[in-house]
Amino acid sequence: MPHQGLLGDQILEVVRANPDCTLDGLMLRVSGASWSRVFLEVDRLSRSGQLRLTKSRSGLTITLRAV
């Protein structure tokens, strides 16, 4: 399992390179971590202000944006 800091850095790198990345798209680009681990790290990054979660117009997709 990737270390929390390393996973967070990897997530931010992916989101910065793909500004409209969805959670599903993020999962395809982040290696070695479970969906739940990635979601928990995205939640942590969001709560710390490093990442912003927004809903799409359809309301079905969550888009990630690096702050």
C-alpha cells in the first residue's frame, strides 16, 4: 500500500495534469492503491484545501480540481 504522502502527491500530480479528472479516471492513473484508499486520500486532500471536489452538471460525476 502506498504511503499516504506519496499517494497524495501522485493524486495531485494526476489532477494537475488532467484538470477535469473524474474519480474513475483518477483510479486508472493511480497505481497500487485500492479505490477506497484513493477516495480517503482525495477526501483528506479536499479537507486540507489542496483539492476541490465539484459535481458535474449531470450530478453523477465528481470532478477533481487541484487548488
